[in-house]
Amino acid sequence: MKKIIACQILLGALLISVRCFSQNPFITSIYTADPSAHVWADGRLYVYPSHDIDPARGCDLMDRYHVYSTDDMVNWRDEGEILNASQVEWGRKEGGFMWAPDCAYRNGTYYYYFPHPSETKWNNSWKIGVATSKKPASDFTSAGYIKGIDSSSMIDPCVFIDTDGQAYFYYGGGSRCLGGKLKDNMVEMDGALQKMEGLVDFHEATWVFKRNGIYYLTYADNHGRENQLRYATSNSPLGPWKYQGVFLGSTDCDTNHGSVVEYKGKWYMFYHNQNISNTGHGNLRSICVDYVNFNDDGTIKLVEQTKTGPAAIKASKPNTKKSTRYEAEKAAMDGGAAVNSNYVANLKDGASSITFSNIDGGKKGGRATLTIVHANAAYGRMKLLVNGADHSYLNAIATGDAAAFTGKTVFTVKLNAGNNTIRLEGGGKDAVNVDYITIMPLD
């Protein structure tokens, strides 16, 4: 394991400290899984994961996709929610079942692919939905689904665009993995799908990438209750494939799902584990990232899973946007929550709450990053409501001491123009103390 290192930089007479390494999991405020990573023309790396909603009930509850981005592999920006089941007009009326997604870009449009059932009897009504936007992480709208493909337990879409511009679509479930060409409109197949031959013990989670002229297909296997990631190589994007072995072992979670991407000269493996929730059943997962290294012949070395993650590529760009601070002790309190000195203590069960009723959304409203500064000796959670809309539970990772206000729970919300209300409610048996919140506009 790497050790966490504190870097020091001398600027004039000012000595400042910055982080050289990230952390794993690198998203901790909510539970995320199945990360799909892409680098777009703006120079940022974007990760499109699924969302395990807390409290855990199972994969049927998954919903409300968020997107995250970085320019240095250390500082991650929550871009906010981009799609939920209620916005899918053809989807099952009960919602949920928003499973592992992917994203692609062509001719000025971003295409977001996601598996979702269309009927109450979900297992045989899967479709691969498509949402589109002119932006990589906002303003997506449903654009139907890919027609004419098998809807029986076929999930986990992957779209790979080759260096010649041809787009390929892959998906699979159980023991089947299929792939084929996409038309230029990115929502129709160009010919029949074909079986990906040569894969050993395929289960799900197809991901395809290309390096030095070699095509790689990675996937999750059927390794008991703790899947591994295996891979195969080919000289063609549709195979046949040559099986190469396991390159990511079990993550101590009953599922495994990942993506491999190059960013600024280094290769990275994105995956998930359950280190934060430690639930034992993998329904509350969190995304991680580590390096991918290759042998001279192009085969992949076994990925080392670390707690620190990769090193920073470069210093972050200066953030010129200002945040507004709202003190918790000036907000309205209820239940057991009460002022203690200059913070609010004992945000605990659902009866306790802190309500900030003067949140300024500006003249137009839009996306804004909410940061909750907290202290708690043990793991806690908080229920977030914005203008009455329930965003379920946010994690409050333990700071080790109930008076150590080093915890920061970050979540991007949409605010209305003018005045907004943000309410935090307790979420469990362990109390969370809140010092203040900040709001920083993204739009």
C-alpha cells in the first residue's frame, strides 16, 4: 500500500499544504457503483456511475444518476443529478432499476446509455435507454431506447468508438455477451448483434477499450459471491477474443464492475467496493480508482487495490467561484438538535433537524454545490431535503471526534431563483454535529 503523503509548496512567504494522493473510495457523500470513465474535449475526466440509494433495499431501488469530474485525479466535482426514473417516459411505473450506465460523444452530442425495465415484471422487459445532451454532465433528456435488441436480462451497455469513427455497442447478462455496430445516429444498430466469442466465465459488466492497436474486452465473472474482473484481447472490436485472465481481483463485494481509461499519459482502473458501508451484501457500494499497468506484450498486470488511489497529475485550476456560508446555529432546529457553543449538536434520529430557510439561489437558480461541515465520532448519515424534495441520505464519514469539524459532505443540488430551503434531518443512532454549510454555484 502507498502511504498518504502531505506535499508542501512555498509561495512567497506562504507555506501551504496540498494533497498528493486521492483516497479510495473517492466519492463518499453518497453510494455509487459501476463507474464508466471517459475523457472529453474539455480536458476533464468524467465518471458516470450508478447510484445505490440508502437505505439499502436491493438493486431494485437504484436511481438518480450523478456525474463526477476531475482535472487532476485528486479533486472531484459532483456535477449533480442528470437523470432519474421519473424522467423515463417508457419506463416501469414503479421506477427504480436504473443500473450501470455508459456515455459516448459524437458530432456535438453526448449520448447517455442506461439499462431500465419497461414493465412491472422487470426481468424480461429490460431496454437500453438513451438520453442526450449538448453538455457532458447536465441537461440530459430522454430520447427513447435502442429498438430491436433482446430485452431478456441483457444489461450493462458499453459504447466504444474506434479510431476510424465507427461506434460499437455491447451488452450482456448471465453467460451472454453481444456486440455490434451502431449507426451514426447512435440509437440504432447497423446490422445484427453477434456473440463475443472466446470469453471465459462471462457474467456481466462489459467494457471495451483500445491500446497500441490491441482491443480489450473486460468483464465480471461468476466467482462465487465476490466477482473478479477478467479480460480478453483481439485485433478486431468484435472479436474473436483471446482470453487473458483475471486483472482485478475481488473487491470484498458481491459484485464487480469497472472501466479502464487513459488520462494524460497514465492508465486508470475504476471499480467499486463496499468499504464505507461494510454491509456484507454489496447494496451500498462506493467507487474507487487505481493505476492500470501493462506488460511489454500488452497483457494487463494485476491491479493493486489501494486506500490512497493515484497521485495528483497537476495542481487544480484555481476556483474563482465564491461560496456563501450559512451558520448552523443561526438556522431553525427541531427535535434533539440544539446549539452547543457555535455549532449544532445531536443531529441524530429523524425527529432532529436543522432548517436553513434563507439559501440564495441567485437570479436564475441552477446547479450549486452544497458542502456540509460536520464532526462525528462514528459513522453517521443525514437526510437532505431541498425545497421539500427528498434526496435521501448523505454519508457523514466519521472524523474521529465529536468536536473535530474536519468532515465535509459534498452534494450538488438544483436551486430555484431567489430564496431556497435546505433541511437536514438525522439519519441514525449516531449523532452528527454540524458547524455550517456552504453553497457554491456551478452554473
